[in-house]
Amino acid sequence: MLKGKPRFESLDHYLANRDYGLALEAIAQEIKRRPENFNLLLRQAEILGLAGDHEKAIEVYRGLARHFAEQGFYARAIAAINKVVRLDPGRQEVTRELARFIAAQQATEHDQRATLERATAPAASDPPPAAADRAASPGADATARQAEKERAASHFFAEFPPAALEQLISTTAVRSFAAGETIVREGDRGASWFLIEEGEVEVRTTDPSGRHLLLAQLGPGEFFGEVAVLTGKPRTATIVARNGVTTIEISRQDLDQIAAAHPQVRSVLQRFYEKRAQATVEAMLARMRGGGG
């Protein structure tokens, strides 16, 4: 009996059976149907790597890194480049390419913003935008907020000088965690910190009576674990994966080495820490106002 065409719905089944040819056919068909879905391209690159076609996988990852960087999603771009280097450790030039691209893009965007601000400075009599102009559907608004959050987090990397950024990209690690897995534990020494690329985590602590308390939930574009790394203090909370989570991990040792070679990185880290501390205070005040009515 002749078999039908591979089905995207059966992708996990093909992968479990290591039928990489069928898996690649199935995902290629889905990419044709939804070419705007870049998560499908990430999955395709992953399967190509499993199938042993490293060159094709690297080609897809490099294209994705370029696309993400152009959109301002530098964390996603770094994750894609990290996967290139894992497939072929000899391709270190990709980190240099990405660092230079980010630096060039930041310079271009800075010039464009300055030009736009000079050309569009509103007159004192200009009315504010109409409410209808600001309106958006809840779904679109949530998507826009999420994208802005990821771009804001990615700006951390953009503040590094190009040579320091290249070194940072080459030392970051992409790590995945299963649902329910503890990523960091309260009271432990902090050797690294994380930026969530995909998935969600819960921030938990234990009160004096031993009860477990949920403090917050974090998702893509949010950092955690940076306080222990930047201050040397023990972890202040336990972080547990709510679902499958992919993170970019930055080690304290690597940051120290980069800062030793590039002293201006110290000011980048200090500004980052101050912004994070301010954001934490604002979040706590917002929760207090919400709970107090």
C-alpha cells in the first residue's frame, strides 16, 4: 500500500522514530503554507542537524540570525549563532559577523532617530494623537508589548563595544529546561544569569514558616539570576520552568574576563544593574497598589 504524504501533525512521531527524511518533508510543506512563521525554520534547522546535514542547518540558522538581528531581537540572533557554533566549532567567524552587524545597525538606528526627532519635533500647539489612532485589538497589543519587551532586553547586548560583544556572543550558552525543572535555587551562589528566549518560569521563595510562595512569572525577553551574579550575594529566589524553557546563559567568570579586557563594559553592567533594580522596585509597588485597591 502506498503511503500518503508526510503530515506536519505527525512530526513528533517521525522524530521519535528518527525518520528525518519524512520529518523534513513534513516541515518543508508547512513552511510553504506558513512562510512567515520563523519558529518553523528553527525547527527545520534543528531537524537538519539531527539528520546530519550540518551545512544546510547552518545556512538556515545564519539566515535566521540575520533576520532576528534586523528586527532588533538580538537575543534570538545570538541563540541561532550559538547553535551554528555547536554544530561546527570551527565557524567562529559567525560571532564576529553578528557583533559587527549589531554595531552597524545600532549606529544606523541612532542616526535615523536623531534625524527623525529633528524633523518631527511637535509644535506646542500640536494636538495629542486621537484615541482611535492609539487603539488596537487586545491580541495585537499583547503581541506588540511582547516584541517590545524582547527588544528592550536585547538592548543589553547592543551596549557592548563590538569587540566585547563578539567575545560575549562566543561565550554565551543556550540551555534548555523541561517543565518542572529547577534552574536556580534560593540561597545558592550565583555563577551565571539567564535571559529567557522561549517558555516561562516561576519565581518562588520560602517564607519563615516553610511555605512556598509564588512571587512572579517571567517569559521571553526577561532576565533572571542577575542580582547574585552582579552583587556576589546568594540567590534571592528559586526559579522553576513552567513549561519547556530555552535560555541564553551568561557566566560571571566570562563577564569578568570581558570586563578586564574591555573596561568600558563595567559601566554597561552598572547601568544594567541600576535599570533592573529600578524595574524591580516599580514592579513591587505596582503589586502593592494592585493588592491594596
